[in-house]
Amino acid sequence: MAETTTTTLKDELIDQAGATPGDRIRVVLPDGTVHEGRLMPTHSFSRPGTLVLKLDNGYNIGLNTPEGTKLDLVAPEPAVSVPERKAPKGDKTLPTVQILGTGGTIASYVDYRTGAVHPAKRAEDLALMVPEVFDIANIRSKVVVEMFSEDMQPTEWQQIAEEVAKAFEAGARGVVIPHGTDTMGYTAAALAFMLPQLPGPVVLVGAQRSSDRPSSDAAMNLKAAVRIAATAHLGEVVVVMHDESDDTRLAIHRGVRVRKMHTSRRDAFRSINHPPLGYLEDDEVLLAAHIRPTTPLSEQKDGKVPRFLAMDEEVSMIQSYPGLWPDHILDVVKKGTILVGTGLGHVARRCLDAIRECTARGAYVVMTSQCLYGRTNMHVYATGRDLIHAGVISGEDMLPETAYVKLMWVLGQTQDPDEVRRNLHTNLVGEMDERTEMTTYLE
Amino acid sequence: MAETTTTTLKDELIDQAGATPGDRIRVVLPDGTVHEGRLMPTHSFSRPGTLVLKLDNGYNIGLNTPEGTKLDLVAPEPAVSVPERKAPKGDKTLPTVQILGTGGTIASYVDYRTGAVHPAKRAEDLALMVPEVFDIANIRSKVVVEMFSEDMQPTEWQQIAEEVAKAFEAGARGVVIPHGTDTMGYTAAALAFMLPQLPGPVVLVGAQRSSDRPSSDAAMNLKAAVRIAATAHLGEVVVVMHDESDDTRLAIHRGVRVRKMHTSRRDAFRSINHPPLGYLEDDEVLLAAHIRPTTPLSEQKDGKVPRFLAMDEEVSMIQSYPGLWPDHILDVVKKGTILVGTGLGHVARRCLDAIRECTARGAYVVMTSQCLYGRTNMHVYATGRDLIHAGVISGEDMLPETAYVKLMWVLGQTQDPDEVRRNLHTNLVGEMDERTEMTTYLE
């Protein structure tokens, strides 16, 4: 994204007040509203005309500054010399952990001079946020992509998966992927399908509060992720986040079974329809019995990590709701769609013909439930049976989001209808089970 | 729906075996698969060629019976004379409760001769399932509509709301609406907006297991609903269901705050971002402090229950996901849409132009979060701020489903843009709050 160079009223006001980023300023809008806080630097994501203030509560607000806005310097930020921080020399006796940066709140690096949170551009900034990680592992780090996680597309998943495979082939014992939390579940599922045989753990980790806020979970989560990558005998893609709102315990979630269930709580991530693979408590990793073990490189063809990166993007997702028009379905179904039905997997009967039309032209329609917990069962009621007759495939106890990623991945691997269907009905990497444990509800 | 009269291979097999509904039969399919169970009667929802068996586990399965299928009678159902059941004469000293049937699992009536579960056609069948309700209230009953809840549309919401208002005007103290669970939350939200001033409780109630299964929750839920309708000082639309998987406690959920969170558990319904309005334990109704009180008919204009039934159906719902195409948005947005965004309320930036196009042509775009728990906050990150600039309205801590119903309702009441926006930003019937209690997560 190119840096903007337009000069706006905002820039003039800042110049007139002699303010620079980091200074405390007061803004009085034409309607009399007063805002006070630290002036934040302009970065590539900023809108040209918007002035960004960091309020005392830690949040940033963006202000439009129409004609008549006043801006005063309250207190200039005292000049502080920032010690140059450098990564310690790696301890080669420790297991090697590769950190692959992708952006997101956890990768936001606090500039203590300006108080600004901005993305960690240098690879080692990530690890430097939590110096203790250098006592756990021999850290290598690299920024793969740098973006808000809501902007991630299959292309980025492929880039990340390729870097993960390469890292293991270059001797890493585990990989840590700091990631924005918005779509971390989708990326985790994608990596799980792309990399089904792993020589070590691949740990996605995020933060719900950026590291300039006292309540930040960034440091604890990153440290836990490095510990799991360095020590756990786990050949899976997992998500590691707070398990409780306090700092007592972290949960290790299977990548294809995890969902962000709260907009802001630190324990937002939950394993759905499957217990977590383990926990981390008092720096101790406790794994459950049902994990997938590692597959050493020596047991794999040519000593390579097998990767299956192709994805077919002609897949959509449609939530069912009372007024869902048949046209909505016909308009957005290309090669396949995930229906997020009601209850056991239903849609209004007036949509049946549209669904039949889609399957008749070769599209794959997979049914999941908007309840999220539980499993689809289309044999109980007549609507479900009619959907099966219309060619709809049951998503069993799969999350809608995982089903979406799986369908893209399956269509990326094969276009043979029998094979596509067989794959959709098969549990490939732990994404669905024949029976769901009822005890995993809202845990 | 017209009864089908086509004779199929299935009918011939049944005739040859001399079987009638209720008999135990064995079906051997051409591939050797054997199914044994009770032959179920054909009803209007059945597919003509499909034979329906009730298995010993209580579930029904539909079987296709291709050429070569064998069907044997295992044991004819012994003839049992079923005593004619009649509703007891109403006790006029008890408070009057109007039951309005709509269909769904709870309204399924067990024919003990055939073992078949079929919809309660007569009004009193519903109440007769739980004879104790006649000791709690003077029961009136009426079937308003008879359908699977996934087929309910705004037209049915309007019919039900009108009947509710009439019931109060005819002297009911409370109203009970047995309803299919699939879309019970949507209907509850719709009634809450349509009937904002109620002289008594309107209680939607469902069952997750039909009444022919030992684990059925139908009786306990219906009885609780009648008790609340007859006694609670509550001027709101609520949903009453099991609060735990055992039979200890039921929860009273605010209609605009409730969601079906499990496909099959009896405690599937949860209040989201708001504590339940109360509980029912040991036949005792315990109400919280934050309920809306009743508005007696005497205080309302002309002694009528005010109803605002108009709904605009040109509203859609779109879940954001990594591959969401801008075209998907342009194709399905008519007068308004609910975006079910990621995290604090985000969509991929590549969709911004499509959203701008929608708002520019006058469509209303409301942002909610697919996390479900928590609240949207579009001031924290640049993507959110850009969405606000694109004209997107924050849904705050509203459920996506409630936001969908609200937008339909608001557009039904007014087309004036300022008034629409004001209504969307205003808490009308408890559907959103300025602050969300963090403690309501996964409770």
C-alpha cells in the first residue's frame, strides 16, 4: 500500500500547533466536542484526512477535522533515547523454533517514544516483545506477510504453508505463527488441510489486546506458543490462546475445531464439538490422548514435508434465515457452497428447487448448522431428507468455517465428483467425528 | 399441502406384506442392508416413494425401496382401544392462558396405537400432552399455523402477533406459543418488535426431543411456559427452555437476546450478551430485576394491544469469510443487509467499494459479529473506521439474527432515512445495550 502524500486540513492543524506524533494534544471540534490524547503517527493504513488520537483508555479514535476544528499542543512528549534492541545470539543447544510473522494485534510493536502501536517490520521485533522466549528456544524469525487478518486470502495461506514446510526442512522443531485473531481459525484450518503430515507443532497465536495495554495477552500467548513449538510432541496445526479471562491457563485448540466466540475477551477462542488438545499451565504443557503424533522428516518422501497447497476459490458460504430468497442461493453458488442451516441442518422448503438446480449443474452443497455446537442430521425430519435427495452433503459436526475451507481445499486437489464426495464424507485431519461428545458444549 | 395419491413400489410392498402403520416390519434392500422398525403412516410431508420406519432408538429413517427390496411383517401392532381424550372443563377461577399452536417438535402428538409422531391438529391436543396445565390455568387453545419452523416467513410472524394481541384483548393473562426450535429465536425477536407494549407474558416454547422419546423435554417445557404465562409479571416476549441438560431448571430468555446454540441438546437455547430474565426451578418463577413490566390494557389506547406488524422483506444477511467476493454483496443487497463480520466487525478491504456502492444507492448495511458474543467496535482498527465512512451502521452487541429481524421491522415502519438510522441506533425493546456484561460469555 503506498504512503499517501496529500496534504489535508488535519496536517495543517498539526503543523500550526507544532505537534509531532507522541505529543499530547487537545482537539476541539466545531460542535464543541473535546478530545484529548496522544497524536498518533500517520501510517499506510490511515485515511488521509483523519487524525488519530490514542485516548487514555488505550484505544485509538479517528477524528474528522472539518473547517473550524481547533488543535492545541498540551504537552510535548519528552525526548527519550530508546536503547537499540537486538536479538540475543541464538542458543544452538536449544530446540529451534521458527517464528513466521503475518500481522495482527499480536505483532503490533509498541514504540515507547510515541506510544504508537505499529506493525513489527523487523523479524526480531516479534520475539523481542517477550525476551524470555530466547531462554526457551533458538529463535529464528521472518515476516511472511503483513496485513489485517480480515484481508487474508487463500494466496496468503499458501505462502504461509510453504514457509512452514521450508522451516521444518531447514531444521526447525516447531513453528509459531503470530496472526490477527479475526480470521485465525480460517487460516488454522487451511494450514491443517495443506500440511497433513507434520514433523512438529505449528502453533498459531494471537492477542486480543495490543501490547500497549496493561491487559495485553500478547506476551503470555507468544511465550506459550514458543514453548509448545519447542517441546510438544504434536504433529498438528493448533491455536493457542487464553483459556480463561485471567492468566492462569492457556488452551491448545485443534486448528480445524476452533472458533473465535467473543469479540474482545482474551479467552475468545473455543474448541467446538471437540475438547482442546491440551493446556499450558505454570509453563507445563499437558497434552490430551487424542492428538496426532509427529511424522519425522526421515519417514517422509525425500525428507520433505508434504504440502498440498491448491485451493479452489469458487466456494461461498450462505447462512439460512427466514427470508432467504432462492435467488440469493442461485446468485452466489459457483462450484460449491456451505449452507449454514438452522437446527439439524435445514433451510426453508421454498429454497429446495434452487438447491436442486445448483447440484444438478455439478455444484457441491454442504450442510452445516448455525447452532455451531452439535451436528447436522438430515434423517430426522422430512426437510432434511428432501435436502439429501436434492444432493446436499451433510457436514456432520464440522464448523461452517472449517467446512468452507475444506471444500475449497478438496476442490483444489481433485475435480473428480466421486473423489470430491468421498473426501467430503471422510474425516481427513480431525475436522469431523462420527460421534460428538455432548460434554464439549459451551466449555 | 395436498395428500399424494401416487401408488409406488413402496405401497405395493406394504400391501403384499399385509402391513399397516404401527406394525413392526423388516426391510431388506437389494444390497443386503436390513432395517427393522415400526412402519410409519404416510402424511402430507412424506415423499411419495419413501418408506418411513421408526427405529428402536426413536428416530425415523426414510428408505428408498428400489426394485428387489423385500418387506416382511415381523409383528402386527396389537389392537388397543385408545380412550378418547377430552380437555377438562376450564377452571374459570384460574388465570386464562391462550395457547397458540404453530407446529414444530413440541406440537407433535403421539398416536400410541401406531407409535407415530404427527402434528397436533386439534387445538386441545397440545395441552392434553401435559394434563397438569389445566391445574395451573384456564387453558384456551388454537392452532394458528402448522409448519416446520424453518419454513416460517414474516407473514406467519404477523399472523401470530395478531393472534397474540387478540388473545390479550379477549382477556388472556398470558400467551404460550409452542414453536419449532429451528427458528424460534427469529420469531421471538419479530414478536418483540411487533408487540412492544404487552399486558402480560408471551412465552415461546419448544422441544428438542419429540414426546415419543423417553428424553423428551416437551412436557416439562410446556408446563413451565404455562406457569410463566399464568403468573409472571412480565410484559415481554420470552423463550422458555431447559437451562441444563437435566431437568432441574428452565431459563427465561429475552426474545431479542436468545439463540439456539446446539443442534440437539435440551439446553440448546442461550441468552447471548445479556443474562436470562429469570429461571423456573421447582415450579417457582424467579425473575431478574431487569425485566420489562406489563402494560395493562386499561392504560393503552382504546384498551387495545398496540401492534406494529409491517415488515420489509428486502433485507438479507451475509456472513463475511476470507473469500467473500464483492459481487456476492452486490448481488444480494436490496434495501438492506446484515453483515456478519469477523471480530469487532470487519470485512476484507476488497469488499469496501461494494459496500460503498450499496449505501450510496440508499441501502442500509448493519454490522454484527460472527463471534456472537461481545460487541462490534469499528473505532479500534482502520478497517472498522473505513466501514463507518462507507456508511455502515454498528449493530453494537445485537445478535446477527435479531439485527436482521430489526432491520426488516424498522423498514416496515418507516422509509425515512433519518428515522431508519435513528431506530437502528436506538435500543427499542432490549435488543442492544451500551455496555455488555462480560460475565454473560458462554453461560
